[in-house]
Amino acid sequence: MSDHRYAIIGAGPSGLSAARALQKAGIDFDGFEASRGVGGLWDIENPRSTMYDSAHLISSRTTTEFAEFPMRTRADYPSHRELVTYFRDFADHFGLTERFRFDTKVTSLERTEDGGWMLRSGGVAGDAGEPTEQRYDGVILANGTLAEPNVPAFRGEFTGELLHTSAYKSATQLTGKRVLIIGAGNSGCDIAVDAVHHAASVDMSVRRGYYFVPRYLFGKPSDTLNQGRPLPARLKQFVDTRVLRAFTGDPVRFGFPKPDYKIYESHPIVNTLILNHLGQGDLRIVPDIDRFDGRTVCFRDGSSGEYDTVLLATGYKLDYPFVDRSELAWSGMAPRLFLNAFTPSFNGLYVMGMIEASGIGWQGRYEQAELIAAYLVALERHPDRAAAFRTRVTSEPWPDLTGGYHYLGLERMSYYVNKDAYRSAVRAATQALRTDAASRPSRRSRLVRTRAGVPGSGSHAAGKAAEKKVTA
Ligand SMILES: Cc1cc2nc3c(=O)[nH]c(=O)nc-3n(C[C@H](O)[C@H](O)[C@H](O)COP(=O)(O)OP(=O)(O)OC[C@H]3O[C@@H](n4cnc5c(N)ncnc54)[C@H](O)[C@@H]3O)c2cc1C
């Protein structure tokens, strides 16, 4: 076991990935989970869960599961109930459950004078314990990215029921109501499909067009096709646009605007039931919102409708409420982190799961955890490798994680990556940390240093600070 001790915040798929990777690397840790058990948002009973009764995996089982722990189900797209069982089995199987303190919420993280972190936590279940504090050498933040609702400002006031999808649990909430869903992301489309069986009427307001991917193509889960060596972005866009046109037709026929971007430049919607229901006349697509006026919603094209419930499928905001934003180098809507995990100041905070990507799965998150574990191992046993890693991060351009796709410049895309580009960059960095290759400066780094003398002053200071910590 290591001399250092780390904390992991959250026992969802990302926290469990971190726990397993640290366990395998022989690194000591304590886990903290605000809810009653493992599984994160897949446990619908977790007060922070944004799951709903009808939710199933959107990515398919084999592309999503942990490679070392296949799921014991035949379903290609299992339900959240099966998934929470899977995470419990995973945690029990590897002896991770007992490493977490449940019903324990982390309330603050503050730097200690000796370069560590003071973690304060408290019980969440009524009288469950006094607040406690404990020092750690570093902390892995795996508290999830889909819990804090993003609620846009609208002109006017809606006097009916205004809900965010985070508060949606069951279709019975919509029984007999005139429902307007704002936004057509994966959750918005799932809920629309639920709603048509219960609501009095369902409209969906959209700003832009979307690409709809069927769950099955050629009789197989669609995301299992073209695995392995990824096609170049342009070729994949060319081929998949035509395949989708052949299978799902043109969503414009059903009332959606024509997308003003190419496929994969935003998150695709894995749901074609919504198109079936549009074809059956069960719901309508309406334009973007202009303003609310009592129960009336006025749309940008001058039309309007009366509603009982407005459901905001407007996504989520990143939130790390227990630590000062400057510690995570926030830039706009997201922390600016190397490979979405390492703070450029190497201050001992590591972020897990801050990756939005089509098809990254839990294995992708586990590989991210392996990289963090490889760095922590290097800190203790191969400080030269850890120092070389930091030098690269602070003096070289960061890898391009777009995979050649031009992502929409939307706030919600601020931490979006291409899964293949991301996983290959993460694997390369892990490999470098595990071998002496990491301690040899790359050609690019030598060039940067020769030209500039030293790397940029801020980065250099950060590197020095981190070096001090390693040798302490
Ligand atoms: C409807 C729906 C469908 C989805 N489908 C897919 C899919 O098909 N494939 C896919 O890869 N992803 C999917 N996702 C994305 C989902 O976010 C990930 O699968 C996964 O749950 C992310 O894991 P996580 O551990 O990062 O976060 P979470 O699952 O959100 O877990 C975070 C954990 O941290 C805990 N926590 C938070 N704050 C604190 C604190 N202060 N102290 C202690 N504990 C804290 C929470 O209680 C929670 O248990 C879906 C999401 C939704 C909502």
C-alpha cells in the first residue's frame, strides 16, 4: 500500500472506476457517498438521481460495461434497475463497497499548509453523525455531471407547473395534462415518448434540428457497428448521414428543423420511437419559445399554445460546490482540465467523469481512472515520470480531443470529446507514465523549452509547486 491517502467523492460509475483503479494500483483511499449506496444516478432512490421509471441505457451494454466485469443480462439496453444491481455487484465483487462511507456528503475541500486537502463531510440522513474533517494527500472528484439543472431564463411568467427533467420520475406525473417539453435531448425524447401514453396532449419545442439514430441497425445495436479502427470524421459523417437517411428518413418530414450542423457535431438522439409517434400524430413539434404569459406559451413564429405543464429538457450544469472555482481552473461553463481530469496547477485535485461523449461508456471512464492512478503511482515511486508528465501538460499543446469533428460552440458542449480521440490520448498518457518514456522530454517539449528558455511562467510555477509536493 502507498504512504499517501486519497479521497474519492461519489460512488457512481466514475467513483467506482476510480476506486477500482486505485485499488489495483495499491493506493489507499476513502470513498464518500451522499446517498445510501453505490450506483450514482442509476439508483433512482438516490435523492440526486435524475433517472426516471422508463429509463434504459442509451449506449448498448457491450460498448458501455466495464471490460473486466461483463453485465449478466441478455438485454442490449438494460433498464436503470438492472444497472444499479450491476454496480452493486461490481462494488461487492471487488470489495469496494466497504471502502465508501454512505449517507455522507462532502461539504468542503480546503488546502492544508502541507500541500494536502482538508475534507469536511457530514451525515445527510437526519441525525446521521457530526460533521467530520480529515486530511488527504489528494482528492478525486466524481460527484457527477448530470445533477444540477440548467434552467434558462424566459421572458414572462408561466403560471402552470414548470418542471425540469431532473424532477421527472414517472409518466403518471403527466396524466391528463397539456404538456410542452422544451428541448429534444435524449431525456426530452424519452419523456415525450412516455407522455404520449398519459398526457392530454404533447408538444415539443425545439430550436434546431437533430440527428436520430435507431437503437438497432442491420439487426445489431447501432453503436456496436464500426467499432475498432474509427473512420476519419468526414468519411463517417458521409456514410452515417446516408445510413440514417435510409433507416430513419428525414426528420424534417416530422416537423423538426433541418440541422444547421453535420452529424456528430452535437450529441445524436438515440431514439426513433419519437419519430414513430410524430408519424402517428401523437405529438407535435413547435418552434422556439418567445415568452410565457400565464398558461399561454408564445412561440417565435407568432403562434401560441395553452399548457398545464412545461417540462424543461434543457440539460445540466457542472457543479463542484464544495471547492473554490479557482482550484479547478474554471473557464466559462467548465473547468479547464488536461484530458478533462488534471488541473493545470497539479494541486492534488483530480476530476473523474467530466466527459461528455457519444459512447465513452464506463470502460472509457475506467481508463480515465487508470490514468489518474498511474500518475499517483508515479508521484510516489517514479517522481521523474510524474515531473515529466507535468512538464508536458504545462509546456506542450494539449491533445486534440475532437477527433476532427467541429463541435457546436454551445455551453453544453464545453467538455465534449470524441470517444476514440479521448481514449487513445488517455491510453498514451497512461502508457507514458508507466514507462520511462515519460521521463524523457518529447521532441516537442524540447523545442518549446529551447525556444522559450523555460515554459510559461504560470505553468512553471505550478510545476515547481507540484515537484515540491512530490519530494516532500
Ligand atoms: C437518463 C439517463 C441515461 C443515461 N444513459 C447513459 C448511457 O446509456 N451510457 C452512458 O455512458 N451514460 C449514460 N448516462 C450518463 C450518466 O451520467 C453516466 O452513465 C454515469 O452515471 C456517470 O457517472 P458518475 O459517477 O460520473 O456520476 P453519477 O452517476 O451522477 O454519480 C455521482 C455520485 O456522486 C454522489 N455525490 C454528489 N455530490 C456528493 C457530495 N458532495 N458528497 C458525496 N457524494 C456526492 C452522488 O450521490 C452520486 O451517487 C445517462 C444519464 C441519464 C440521466
